[in-house]
Amino acid sequence: MPHRISATRAARSFAEILNRVKYRGESFIVERNREPMCRIEPVRRRRPLTTDNFAEFWKSLPRPDDKFADDLEEIHNLFRKLPPAAWER
């Protein structure tokens, strides 16, 4: 649950807030006149991309069905039947 703080407090103790975000993983909602204005929270780090990560990701993707292949063939056939460009006539 994020801490709710005023914009004035956030401005006066910004370095402390950043340290709490970085080292404790805390989140803050900054309010002005009790209206939420922004959120300060830790950045989610991405894992470095390795061949193992990529293989795992690839396996998790949904496989196209036969309808997908049929759609691709239909699109290919549509482009094959295009009239010649005006400058080619």
C-alpha cells in the first residue's frame, strides 16, 4: 500500500523519499489539496535477455492456428492480383 504524502512534504524530503523507494521498495502517492497528483515507486527491473530467457519466452507464445495460415495465404493472393501501377503501363 503506497504512503500518501503532501506535495510540500515530498518537496522538502525528496532525497529521503528516493532513498526509501530505492532501499526499502516503498511507494508514495503525492497529493496536492488531498487530490492525488503522481506516484513515486521503484522501477521494475527487467531480466537481462539471454538465449535461455528468449527460448522460455518463445515457448510461452501462443501458436498460430490453421486459420492464421489461411489468412496469410489469402492476403498473399490479394497482392498477387493487384493491377499494374500507372507508371508501368
